[in-house]
Amino acid sequence: MVTALERTAYRLSQGIRLGWYGAQSALTTRLSERVKAPPELRARMPTAAALSEDRRNLMRRDLANIEAGYYRLPHDMVNNPAEILRRAVLYFTDLRSINARLRQGGTTEIRAATTERYPDYYRQSFHHQTDGYFSRQSAELYDYQVEVLFGGVADAMRRQALVPLHHFLRGRRIAGTRLIDIACGTGRFLTFVKDNYPRLAVTALDISPFYLEEAKRHLRPWSRVAFVESRAEAMELPDESFDVATCIYLIHELPAELHAKVAAEIARILKPDGLLILVDSLQPGDRPEYDGLLEYFPMAFHEPYFIDYLRRDLSRLFAEAGLTTERVDLAYLSKVMTLRKPAAS
């Protein structure tokens, strides 16, 4: 039960969050050297006012989910102002480096000797971020960069995956259930999972050792957490070893030829009647008024495989791997898909 005081605290904290990151998103647009949207594309993009209202609608939905008991209030509603300011300084310092690199026609590929053991598709400076996914600084900045990109609602979009998780876990013995977060990044989503289900055994899997180290830092307050450094398309994990798999913003960063491999791997490691909760970008037609923005995104931010993702029929992709789509929900610029592996006959 959410009290009146808690409701007020949520609205105040999230209002401050939207204002803080929204202002920095606007400043980033002014300071950036990224490709500007051509007029014909800009005419098909939502206005800043429409985007702002949709962000507020998402926060209302987030609070409604909390009031419905699907998940708890965010564990980080109160942040250390000094730490937020420190990350803001790091963010804009890095933005200056990104702009300098773009002005000089810098490559988007990471070709350092230390990255040679990684697949070519991964050796990219996604979003033009410094070092790609190959440094401690990149991992430290990532969550802040994403919140600025989405105007302060990245966490709220991720939290929508907690709703199908709540329905799946209701009535189950939590201590006997296993969840894996595939391409966990900094472990940000798993902090919300563990805050709601501290006895749930979770595995954080990612290809980047730097991001796994950041995930370990974020998840330090909780036990029953394992970490695996691995590619999503070749997970060295036993068959049918997890009850739930979550996959947050991975598919759009994979080349088309890996989509089926990743879907098959997820289906392989899920137990019969297991659940996959997939969160990723909207696709054309999900919200037609956003289609122009989706076309612009890979132009402005280095996303080399985003067009492959926009063309992919996700329900069909996972159906071919043996998973059935049960539900699709839209959440601002994201969609949340709930898919099921058939129960054993």
C-alpha cells in the first residue's frame, strides 16, 4: 500500500529527475556535432511538447504500477547531489571528446589490441561513446548517458519489465526460481529486480568485463547474484537452467545474422514453461507518430544494426526458436514483450 507521503515523494523525486535530465538532453542537442535531421524527416517526428507529455504519461504509469503492487518505489529516489554533479561533469567532458572526434571524422570502430578477442560486430563505438564498451569510464558513464538520451525515463521504461515478472512469480517459491539477465550491462535493471525479490537467484551475463565490474558494484548490496562473461549468441550455460530470462535493449545492437542465434540460445536455456521478458525499441507501426524519430535515431547516434532491428518481426523470430508471444506493451520509446516456452508434455 502506497501512502500519501510516499506518493508525494515519488512525484517530487521523479519530477526533479525529468527536469534535470530533460534540461541536459536539450543542452546536449545544442552542443552536439551529430547529424541533424533533414526537413522532410523532421516533419514526421513528434514535437518536443509531445515527447515531454509522453514522458510524464510514462511516469504516471510507473506510479500506477507501484500502487497496484507490481513493484516497489524506486530504491534510488534520493540521490547524493555531489555524485550527480560529478557524473554531469564527466558526461559533458566526454561529450566534448565525442564532438572533437566527430569533427575529425573519427572512426566508429574500436581496433585496440586489447579488443581483438571480441567479435567484429561488438567492436563499435555505439552511440559514439568513448571507448565503446571497452573501458571502466564507459561503464561508469553509460547509465547517465542513457538517462540524458531518454530525458530521465530510461529506468522507468526498464521497470515496465517488472510487471510481467510480478505475474510470473506470483505464487511461486522465489528461493527456488532462477532468473538470467542477458546483456545485463551495468546491472541497472537487476537492481530493481533484487530490490523487489531479494531471495531470487539471478545471473548477470554480459560480454564486457568492464560492464560486469560495474554490475558487481551496483549489485553489491544483494546476495544470490552470479556473474557470467559471455556472448549472448553462444552462452556456455546448461540447457533448461533458468525459469525466467530478461533481455533489455540487446537485439537492436546485434547484426541481423545473429538474431536467430540469440533467440535459439535463449529458448535453449529456458526451462519448459519458462518466460522471456524482452524490452527493446519501438518498431515502425507500433506508434506511427514516432516512425520518423526511429528513422533518425541511427543517423544521429551510431547504431550500425538498428535498421536490421526495425525490419525484424520479433514475434516470428522467437516463434521460430520455439517461444510464443503472449503480450506486447508499449512504454514511451520502448516495447515490452512477454514470451513463453511451451510446457513439457
